[in-house]
Amino acid sequence: YNMSHVYGTLKRLGEHYTTLLGGLSTRFWNVYGYEESSEKSHVIADMIHKWKQNGYIDLMTSGEEERQFLHTDDCAKALTRLMENYDEVVKTETSVDITNFEWNTILDVANIINEDIPCKITPSKEIDTVQLNKRNESDPYILNYWKPTISLKEGIKKIITQIQNGTI
């Protein structure tokens, strides 16, 4: 965690108390799927909504920062596997990381969207100083119980198809 931010400190505090109570904490790494557009939209949904509304994607940053993304369906499967193996899972001071274990830049995400729905991508001159070059590596412990099956490209295509077909 980046403990220089209150958010990271609060997450760590919640994990600590969950452990004290005998529970299991999980960390979700940028879970994405379809969501309605709002001020708090996550990056992938935000980009797709920008394309749908404007016909182009203007990034809020340079797009150089990297993140790990996980589709909601894979996230649900991971949580189900943890629940099914709850008594076997080692409960320690750290959480179980649920992610796809692949780093992608925000610009990579925009380019993947562009493959399915060609559009202009405009990076900003702003640099995300919070996330650029500040990696927390995920713990692969979850791979003892579950492995992601939906690639970032497949997950993005799934959202685009749902929007285009009006199935959402």
C-alpha cells in the first residue's frame, strides 16, 4: 500500500481487524465490468462511456501508469473458490490478492478499446504521480485455488458487445 495516503492506511487497518476477528481479507486489483457512467466510474468503464458519448477517448493522464485489471466474472469465481476452501486458506496478517497478475498501462487499455471501436485517443499532459512507478506486487497465493480466465482484451470486448447489443 501507499501509506502516504489515508485510503491505504484505512485499508490496512481494516485488514488488521479482520485478521484479529479470524476472518479473511481480500484485496481487489482494479476489478472492472459494465457500470453506469458517473463521477466515480472506474477507468475502463469511463473510457468506454467517453467513446459512446463523444466518439473519442480523452485520457485524464498521460496513460503511462500501470495497473493490474480483473474482470468481474473472474473476481466472482475467485471469491467462490475462497469460500469453498475457506477452512483450508491460510489466514495471516496479509490479505489474499485477487488480480490477473498482468501489468497494463492505461494507454494499453485505450488501445485495446480502439481495436474494437476505432476512435481517437488523446492522452493528457498530466502525470499520475500517485500510481506512476509505484508498484505494489501482488501475492500469488490465490493461484493455489483459482486462476484468472478472462484476458483484459476479452473482458473489454465483452463490455463493448454488451453496450452495442443493448444487453445492459
